[in-house]
Amino acid sequence: MIQGIILVAAALVHYQKNENEICLSIFNRALEKIGNATGKFHKIDVDALRNKVSSMVRAAAPEAFTI
């Protein structure tokens, strides 16, 4: 779980550098690590995080957001 959250943060760094393909690739790896976890992890809404990242990957359109 924590590895997935770290990967999301790393992907966002690549987004800030305008490296969208790398960002999306890392988002995919993050989704694998997050898996089917649900609920909250240290006040992070895992379901909302998964949904946000999944929608960006499907649209191939990353954007900045708050974790």
C-alpha cells in the first residue's frame, strides 16, 4: 500500500517536469501496488486515490491533485 502511494507522488514529480508518459507509466505501477485495498490509510482515502489515478490513466491525461 505505502509503495503505491509513494509511486503516485513520484509520478506527480514527473508530471511537474512535463514527462506525462513517464507519469502515466508510474501511475500504472502505483495502481498495481495499491491493489484492492479500500478505506483509509493514515488519513489518505485509498478509494478516492485509486479512482483519481485510474481515471487519469484511462484518459491518458495526468493532472496535479492533492493526495
